[in-house]
Amino acid sequence: MECSHRRLEIVEIPVDQLDANAWNVNRMPVEMLEKLSGYIEREGLAEPIVVRRKGERFEILGGYHRWVICSERLGYKTMPCVVVDVDERRAKILSINLNEMAGQSVPTLLANLLHDLNRESELADLERVLPYQRAEMEDLLQLLRLPEGLESRLEEEAKRQDEEMPVIVSIALSRGQLASLEKALDRAKAEVGEGMGFRGRALERMAHAYLDAAPPRAVSAPGDSPAAASPTEISPSETAR
């Protein structure tokens, strides 16, 4: 698969030539919008918004809230934009990715960073410029007081819980196959017991029984010819007889 590399150019586009897209799923709480507005007013825009040309105008794919703040609150006449050439489908994919493809802060690393900032700024000041409530920052700073070794134990417990999270599996079965499966589950129920999740435990028991048994004979798929389905190979000398 070839990777598409293109040079990105930032252009200034009048705010009244920009339009919101019709499928934007991102919603920002009022409190966070106020924080972002205050940050842009103090620091200015730190990154361009992403748009695509649509007729004589431009459709916003990423940066809608910054556009609203700049055009309606702060009096911007133009905005720095990256213009991408994508069709409707790719525009929707890009819009989702711009909103959703983001990392997640490691709590202890974030706590150390907040601790460094807290040396020069009060939490009340940091609350105005960061996307956190004061109580959230206080809780994070408490992580720096955890007993030695507790953090790794918490991480191991979180990993164990993640591994034990149930996974939903969907398979397509004919009515006959479903009936056979239900009968097998009922039989396995006697071994694994009833209760929440018994069907999953029953399927696991059936899988282990299958895996522990001798390798099964190959079964032909519907429509296969007997020759194609046969697990036995016939040598050239045998076919000549």
C-alpha cells in the first residue's frame, strides 16, 4: 500500500467563506468552550483548521469550535486553514479521525507535569488555562504520594480486568446449525453450571473438548465435489491402475 505524501500549505481564508459540515459529531461542553475561548484570546491560534473546497466556499472538517470562537467571539476576519482535496467519503473519515484519533495521558506522567506547573502557578490559575477542574488536578497530584510499588500493582490489576472484559462475537448460522449449537450448549451447561455468562463458559468448554480431541477428519463445504473434499491424496501410480 503506497503512502500518500503531499506538502501541506496554510492559507488564510475569510471566516465568512467557511461552513460547518453537516455530520460533525463532536460536541464541546460550555465550560470547555469558555476555556478554549480564553486560551485563544490570550495566546492566539496555535494550529490551523482543516477544510476542503466545496464549490466557491470551504467546508470545515476539523476545527469547528475554534472557527465559532474566532468568528463570533473574537472578531477574526480570516483563519489559517489547511485545504485538503478529498471526496465526501474521505472527508467524513478524516473528520472523525481528527476528532477521535488522540492519545491518552498517563496519569503519573500528567501528575508530574502538573506538579512542575504548580511550582510557579496556583491550581486556581491552572484551572483557567487547562482542561481540568481543580478537584481533578488535586486527585492527580495525590498519585505522587502513592506508596512505592502500588502504581505497578494498580496497572497490573487494570490489565487483568481488561483481559477479562467480555467480547461480543457474532456468527452467521443456519437454523439447523443454531439448533445443534443450542443442544450442545444445554449439554455443556450441566458441567459449567448456570448463572451469568454460562453460555460463554459452555462455549469455552466445548472449544477445549474439541482442541483436546484427535484432529478431525476434513468435512466438505456445501457445493464441494467429493474429490475436492476428500482428505486422502491419490498418487499418479494409483490413478493409472
